[in-house]
Amino acid sequence: MQVFISYRRADNETYHQIANRLARELPIRFEAETGELLEAFMDLDMHGGERWYDRLQTEVKLSAVFIPLVTMGYFNSDMCLRELKWFLDHAAAPDRRLTVLPVVLAGYDRIMSRSHRRQEIVDISDLNCINAQASIRQGLQGMGWAELLDDLVTALVQAWEAAVARPATLPRSSSGQIPRRRSTPPAANLPPPVPPVQLPKQNAAVPAIQAVPSSPVPLPTPTPAALPKWAASQDALPMAAAAPAAAPPAPTPSPVALPRRRANGPAAPAIPPPGPTVPAVVTVPAVVTVSATPAVPSGPSGLPMRSPVPSVATGRPAQSDIDLAVGLFNHTVGAELDECRAMVGELNQLAAKFPDDADINLQLAMALVNITVEAAMDERRQMVLELRQVTARFPDDPEINLRLARGLANVTVKASLDERRSVVDELRQLAVRFSSNAAISLELAKGLFNLTVEADLEECYEVVSELRRMAGRFPSSVGITLQFAQGLFNITVKGGVDQRRAAVNELRQLAGRFPSNPGINLQHATGLFGMTAKVGLDERRELVRELRQLAGRFQNDPWINLQLAKGLFNITVEADGDERQYIAQELRQLAGRFPADQQFAAVCGWLRT
């Protein structure tokens, strides 16, 4: 999806380069929320020698969302008014679902007074204008900027969901492809409210087929996924930073061979679903030097608390102090753990010097969360102690409390079941205090999902019920819905046939609500495949029919197509010779489409065993 940012140059220069900030940060926040790419076009993307008038008109028509940065001066710009008219004319077609999101930088009361004779001002005032004046006064920093981004991202997600419900209405480029985001260098910014969970994927190794046991093989114990760092551009105050290399997707446990018998002849194994989904983890970049500390009192979740770093208040920090904090934080992105610790040591000194400054303490909090991504459990716990000390100074700051929630969620990845329960209780308290904050609720959802990995079936049902309620409270949050879907999948692993069937039906409904989200649809596909190992041949064929439809919608997704391949193999366990030959041909075609993935070749190989 593409958005067109329409602005007057004088306004952009006066109001802290807001157009540039939005063009950089909205795609990152949108991808974090939906997993989809967003291209934000502004005329800085144009090059010398282009016919700029024609190019602007083309880009307007390629855009599904139009974001005018409005002041009273905006209506004195012929070019701005021309862009607005192009988009409104384009959106008037009956088969299109396009959106205008006006962001008012100045003159909000005058614009909304509806006392104007100029029709274009009246047209804008009729729309759901976002008032950015508070964010402007704060210099595009702090809560004002965070709330502005939240409002825009929420509106963009709603526009995207409306568009994917009618894919033919999405504007497309001349090549027929939906416009994709350009690779502009990211700059540091505040974190997304709902960062996505890295999708679990199968290990490349496929288990050898075992002799048929008298009872199903036990499911393997899942191990936590590798934890990627966030880009600096996802979690800092405004300052340019180099983007780190993207982390590879996290693996999940490989599937377990489960026996099924042919109608005639010796038994052959059907492939069961993989074990419970790998725990979800949140990240943000950075580090703190950790030294041994004496015994200290416990926090709400039973993790110990530590005395704060001695501080000397010296008044408000200079801009150079804030820039230094942002630079230190940005430097932790992609750095080795020891180097990150050194940067956080300096951030601790700055926070001790300015203990009441939210901006500097936010940089420290984001850095502390980073340690919880790569550190061992003892160090993760210590970082949570540091985070508690920071949040104690800012108990009502949602951004800083969000960092504590992320640190706690990361503790649940490697903790024992009892410690997971205790930490989740603390996450519940945070979610209650910030009940309307979807980002903090997402961290609770991740902790709850991590409980389902180790919990028994009865507790898993209780936790999934809580996730279901959260998904109902935040229906547009893809992140929370994904945690709910992964919890449902874990029920399909641990439950009987009827329980699996009910969970798969619910996964089917979630996939219908988010038809283009690969993460949620992968949980649906994996649940369908898991059912094929438990039901009769006729129902197995119906499930594989549904898997074919999913794989057809996600033709380039190897993980969804792999579930189809394994479901097809499970049909061959009881099918006759002609059907086996037909399926063998279909499996060879799948393997040919993904020649680099050995798992497809392995499934074909199982046919010959």
C-alpha cells in the first residue's frame, strides 16, 4: 500500500521537518503492526530531469491513502490544492476504497469552525482531522508525537484492512504490483505500539521415519527462538542512525512422526503437527554493565529489586545531552553485547544526572530491554530490575512503562512455568493500569502465549480464553490476534480430535478476518495439517482441499506450502495407488517451486519409504 504525503515546503521547514519524519517512520510502524510493506511518497523522492507534474499526478493515483499536512497556508498553495483535487477525483470512482487523513499542523480551531467560504477548507473540516498541534509544540518528541503516530497508524491499518477486503480496489503500479516501500535510510524514532512477533518456522532438518510405536511419540520440548534486535529507527528519539542487518527468521521445533496405517499392508507414519509454537519475544536495542549485587527485596512478580543509581539533579538537559542519549542508544543497534553494555553504562550516567527527564530515561529503558533479548536469564532479570527503577520515577509514562512490559515479556521466554505465571501477573497489572494502551496489552498477550507453550491443556484453555478477550478488546491489533492464533494452535497440539477441530474452526475465522496476514494464516494452515494426522481419509481430503486454497493465496510462502505438502503426504498413508501417484506428482511440483528448501524434498522422499 502507498500513502501520498502532501505538504507545503514552508510548513515542513517551520514544523520540524514533520513530512520527512512521517515518511520515514510510518512505514516502519505500519510494517510492525501488520507485517505488510507501506510506501510513503513525498516529492523528495523525485529526481532531477523528471517531469515532476506528471510524476506527482501518477503517484497520487497510485496511493491508497492521502495525508495532507494542513495549515491555513496549505490552502494558499496551488500545488497542494491540485494534489488534493487529483486524489479526491480519483477516489470518487465507485469501485475504489481510498482514504484521506488530514493532519492539522496549525490553525485547527479556525479550520474546524466551518465558517469558511472556501470549499476546499470545508471539505477538509468534514473529514476526521488529526490535531498535531500538541506534537508540534513538543518538537515532535515525547507523548504528543507518539500519540500522533498511534492515531495515524491505527487509521492506516483500518484503511489497509478495508482495502484487502476488496483487493481489486488497491492502486497498482504500471507493472501490476502493489507499490512497495523504497529503501530510504531509516532515522531514529519512537517504537511501534504493536511490534510484530517473528513468525515461527520449521527447522530445515526433517526427522527420519521411525518404526511404528504402540502409542504416539511425545511432543518435543520447544526451545526459544533466536532474538533479533530492533532497528534504531524503531525505537529512539529523532536522530539519524545506521540500520542494522535484518535478523533471520526464528526456527521452531521440527514435526514429530505420528503413526498411521495403510488400508492394506504394513503401517506407515503420518506426519503430525510440530510441537507447541516457540515463545514470542520482544526486542529493542542495547545494554548495561552488570555486576554482582547483594540480596535485595522482590518486585511484584518475585524478581528482586535494586537500589537506584545515585543521582544528582542538575535541571533540564541541554539539547546536546538529549542528542548524546539518542546517539548512545542508536550505537547499540547491531553492536556486540559487551559494546552495548558500555553504551548503557554511559546512558546510566546521563540518567543519574537528569533523573527527571523522560526523554533521556526513555533511551536508557529502551537500551535495558535490549539486554533481555540476548542475555542469559540471570542478566535478563537484572535488566528488569533496572527497568523497574526507571518506571518508578515515571509511573504514569506509558512509553517507559511499555519498556518494562517488554522486558518482562522477554523473561517469560526462558523462565520456568512458575516464573512465567508470576511475571504474567505483573504484566496483567501493567495492562490494567494502561488499559487503553494496545502496545502494553500486546506484551501481556506475548507472556500469555508463552504460558501456553509449557502449560497443560486445562491451563492452556484458560490462557487462550484470556487471549480471546484481549483480541476482542483490540480487534484491529494484528499482534494481539497473532498471539491468540498461536495459543489456539497450541491447543491443536495438546488436545484431542474434537478440541483440535474447535480450535481449527476458530483459526479459520481469524484467518478470514485477516486474509492477507501470513502469520495468522500460517497458524490456520498448521492447525489444518495437524488435523490430517487425527481424522479419517475423507475428512483428511477436505482439510487438504482447504490447505490448497491457502497455499494458492500465499504461493510464495514456503511455510504455508509446506503444511500443504505434509497434509498431502498424510493422505497417501491410506490412499490407494492411483491417488498416491497423483499426490506424488503434486508433491514433486511443490518441491520444484521451492528447490532450496530441503523439507519439500524430504516429504517427497518419505513417499518412497
